[in-house]
Amino acid sequence: GLRHNAQLSELDAALQAKGNAAPPVGLVRGYQRLPYVDKSRILTALLVGSSDNQNATATAMLNECFNSVQTAFSSLVQALSSKQVTPNDVNAQEMACLCVEMYVGIARASEMAEFERIASFVTPSLPHLSGLMLYYAQDLTICEKLLRFFRDYAEQFVAVLDQDQSIALFTSSAELLKAYSTNHCSARVVVKKTSATEADAEEEQSYSDVLCAIQLLIHLGSKDFIDIFNSNSKAAGGGVDSTQVTDIIFFGLQQIIPLMTQGLLQFPTLCTQYFSLVGFMMDTYPEKVCVLPYDLFNALLE
């Protein structure tokens, strides 16, 4: 858990804890200065690489990767929940950025051998990860990282999760989107100009959090996922009923609809992804449209 702003004393303490196994201090300082997204990629590579080697050294490295992330994240969650630190504390914000980015790296390690270890590791942390949105919904950097993690995890693993893991993902995703929508429905008002310029492309990029939320719902509600659980998994005594899936997707859609103003719909990528989601849900589950509140139903038709 080496934040960018970690003091030298924290670094020394971390090295002393490793004892003789500690790497050179210059190497650690260089790693500390890396962008969090690069640290995430390194973690993905370590997980995939170490899982391919069935020996004690590789197993120890794999376990150390998981334990390091779990320890840092658990400490953050404990500090926030017990109010030992405030969400606005710069160290807490940095640690939140780092921890969520590390979970993104884990979610992208789906090519590792025994990939089911990732679902077993991630599932207990999902409620706490979605809970971070209650603290950091107004911080777009952390907010987008959280949405990106849930999107990537759903994309990579939703088809192979068992019943309990799936329900944990659905429930946590619903809580995540609820907290996200509550804080952004009134704040993200866009009046888009008609000109197509590089500035427009940059402006669309600034709404990548909305895009992540839409893509998360697309992955959760993918037809392949529902078909898999309706056939193979149910026959084996596991799986998730399709109504549980659709209930969560329509709940999530209710959170997204208020965000999709006419201004946002003029962004090509957002518009395409949004209508891909809406079109799929309307075509596959038309009866569910009847349960939408009138205001949201009217907004959908407009």
C-alpha cells in the first residue's frame, strides 16, 4: 500500500517488515512513483505469471499479492468506518485510489491459472468497494475507478460465478449505482453544442464514468450470462434465476435514465451504448417496462 505521498518513515517501516526479503530501497522508491494504473498492470502480470508456475516460490508470490491488497484495503475500510480518518483526508483519498486500482488489476487477471481464486478473493470485498461510493461519489477520479472495476470484473467473470458470488455482485452493483446516481443526477447537466470538434471528443471523455455505468449493466444483463445459468448451472443445482438478473438490471437502468440528458445523448459513444442497453432490455423483457415509475418511463420514451 505505497501511496504516492507516503513518507520516508512509512517506506522504511514497510521494508523492515519484509526483513531480509526486502528489495533495495531505490527500487521501492521508483515503484512508489509509478502511476497507480501502471501498478495495476504490474499486479495483473504478476498474478498471471506466478499462477502458471506450480512451485513454492510462485505460490508464495501469488499469496503475497492477494494479501498485500487485502491488508491495505481492509485498513482503509476500517479507518473510514470507525472515523479514524475522514474521506477528505488526502492520505485516505490516495489510498482509495491505489486500492481500487489494484482491484482493477486483479479483475483483469482472468487469464491466470485457477482463475476462480479471483472470484473467491474479490467477492467478500464487493460490499466494501461499493460502499466507497458513499464516501467518494463526488470525487470523479475515485468514482470512475470504482465503476471501472465493477465493469471490468463483470465483463471478465460474470459468466463463471456461482450463485452466491453472482448475487453478491448484483447486490453490490445495485448499491454502487444507487449511490452514484443520487450524487450525479442533478450535478451532471450537459448542454451540448452541435459542432463536432476535438474539444467535443475531450468533453465526451470527461463523462467516461457514465459510460462505465452503462457498460456495467450491459455486462450484467448479457444474454449469454442468462442462458448459461438457465441451462447448465440450474441443471447442476446452482445458478441464478433470470428474474434476479433482470430485477437488478432494471433497477440499475432506473438509476441511469435520469443521467442521460439530451446533452449526453449527443455524444456518439454514450448514445450508442445507452441505446444498446435499452434496446436489449426492451426487446428481451418488455413486461418489465410496465414497472418503471411514470417519470422514468416518460423520460425513456422521450
